[in-house]
Amino acid sequence: MIDKSTITEHAEIVGSCGNHVGTVDHIEGDFIKLTAADSTDGRHKYLPISAVASTEPGRVITLVNHKAAQSLLQDAPEAGTGPNFQAQG
């Protein structure tokens, strides 16, 4: 799992394809809370940290493309760590 301390507030979240998924509001447990401004319904969404491949300054990159990452967004953080992703080889 990625080191949560490398995920900074207001960092852009992008899919593995480079397309925008959202913006980090802050970390809640094993989830990234996204800003409500990026949501179509104006509410915060949550992305499991287990979906993060890597981070760069000001950027979080998911293991999957932006459409798949958007399908992982939740209305509230659920118990546990979210989906388990495994590298495909």
C-alpha cells in the first residue's frame, strides 16, 4: 500500500491514463476524501487508498484509468481498506 503521508491536500487525482478523477480534500482512514467541487452531485466522494499506484508532488496516480477510478468512488468510507488490487504480469 502507498504511504499515506505522500498524499497531500489539494493534489490532483488522475487515472493511470492521465485523465482527471478529482482533487484531494484530505485522508480519512484508508480512503482519500475528494473535494465536493469535483462531484456531479456536489457531495464529497471517497477513493480507497488501495487504488493508488503512486504519488508525485501535487499529483496522485491511480492503478486504473479514470473511468474505472470513478467507478470506485463511494459516498462514504466503508470499513476495511477497499478493493485489493494486484499487479498483472
